[in-house]
Amino acid sequence: MRPAGTGAGVAPSIKPSGEMVTKETSLGNMQETVSRLKKAWSPKFTGAGQAVWGKMGEWIGTTAEEQVKFYADLQSVRDELLRAKSGAQINEQEYQRLKSILPDEYKADNSFKARMDRFETELNVITQKRRQAKQGLGTPNATKKQVGRFIVEQE
């Protein structure tokens, strides 16, 4: 005889697969990088002239360290986005949508900020969907009740 809670009437307790954990971690890393970018942003870093001079300054050593880190983080987001697509953390449609709104350091300040905000929002929506999918198959608002040796969900 099986102990209560181990029979066929038990709602499955699903552990996330290694793949699901990797997907969430990858998207979480991208969220952290985007957060760093937003904090580090300065009007001195974006816009056609500033970006060109900032990138040239990287080659000759005249660009400030925080600006170099800003450009490196922006490149990291681009790389993470591509890895997320190739590693199936996001689907093709999500990739195309995120790619189309990815901020560009050569654009004007207001455009960069607006795109960064929209990119962050879209990334958060995708991440939230992944978390909801990971929560399992049980009914979200159900109460569990023991019936004989079984535990069942009731809406």
C-alpha cells in the first residue's frame, strides 16, 4: 500500500528540466545586463557623434572606462540575444521582435532610451511567460483535498 500523496490522484509535481533552468538563467543574465546598461547610460555615450568618437577612443585609449563598459554591455546584450535564439531560449518570432527594438548607440539619446525601455519590457514579458510555463501542470488556484489515500485538486 502506498502512503497518502503518492497515488494516481496526486497532481504531478514537476521539477523544471535542466533545459528550462538554463533558459531562465540565460534570460535572467540578459535582464541583469540590460539593468546595468540603463544605470550606466549617459547622453555622452549615445548619438552618432558620441558613439563614433567613443568607439574610436577605445582604440587609442581616450574613452572613459565607464563608457567602454557601457559599449561592452551593449554588445553583450546583442550576443546574449543571438545565443538565446540559437539555444532555443526564445523562438524566432521573439528574436525578431527583440532584435527590431534593440537599442542602437548611434541613434539619438531619446531614441536609445525609448528602445531600451521597450526592450526591457519585452524581455520581462518573455521571462514571465517562461516562469509561468515552468510552474507545472496543476490548476493554479485549486485547493488540495485528501480523498481516501489520494490528494486531489478542487477548483
